[in-house]
Amino acid sequence: MNRKSIEELIEENVKQERPLADVKQLTENKLTINGHHYEIVANPSDSFEIDQFQRKYNPMLSKYDFIVGDISFDQLRLKGFYADSREVNNNGKISSLQDYLMEYCNFGVHYYVLCNLEVIKKHFVTHRKKRLYQNGKKFKIKGKHIRIRRRVGKRRTSAVENKRGRMVVTKSKGRGRHHFTIRQKKVRK
């Protein structure tokens, strides 16, 4: 197979693929993607093409506040960004767009930015276990009750004689402690 036949096969596969998005352009700067309203915020080089975007769009991108499309070597790459008000990593915020373009895209790349007007915002709630320390002891708060964890006094030892007449002293197993035995011989007279 030569290069031309491979490129023809790729083009046939691209034509046969069914797009995952229904994109309709309402005005010059507004469009709908699968019924959700989007607005073209930045398009410095007029590089937005509906057909190319429709082939590359994935419904997973609908959770982002902004979708950035960059075109290099006639290939479109889409990446989602959150608004600056969201509590996410700084690399995932729209304020880091210039860093993304400088680090991951070619110099002078053609790009555009779409703003999702109907993004579904998920509220993340983080729960931390509250712990109090007093005199080196750990207190755990559960509701209104305070439970104190304390160490139990000395461990019990038991003495047992085995068949050979040796004294075996064992310490009971403790939580996270090693189990060991002490063996002593009986002195014969």
C-alpha cells in the first residue's frame, strides 16, 4: 500500500463515521450543540468550521464552561476548560488558555473558544473528619458525642506447659503488635 491509498481509506472511514453532535449555527456567534446553546467568544482567525467541529465533538465536553478548538496540520483538537470561579486545578481554568496555547499547540495556531451558556454545574462538597488533640490523645467527633481512644493497660500473659515439659509464656495479640513467645527450659535435678 502506498501513501495515497492509505489517505483514501482514511477519508472513506471519516465519511462513514456518524457524528456524535447535532450542530446548528443560529447566528454568526451563536450555535446549538445537541440542543445546548453556545456562543463563540474568540475566533481570531475565522477558523471555526461546523463540519469539522461536528466530526470531532464528544458529548463529554458539555460539562465544561468553555471549549477550545485548535487546528494544526488540518487536524482539529478540542479541549474543555472551566470558568475561573470553579474550584478546579489551575490548568483546567480558562485563565490558563494562553499557557495551553503556548505549551501544547504550535506557534501561531488557529483556534477558537466556545462558551457553554447552559453548563450543568456540579457542586462538590468536601467532608473532612474533625479531630481534636488534647494531651497527646486523639479525640474523634461524631455528631454530638466525643469518643476518646485510650490505650488499655498492660497486656495479660499466660503460662502454659507443653508436652516436653517446657514452660511457654505467650503474650496476647494486640492490635498492630507483633506476637511473640518466650520459651524457658525447666531445670532438671
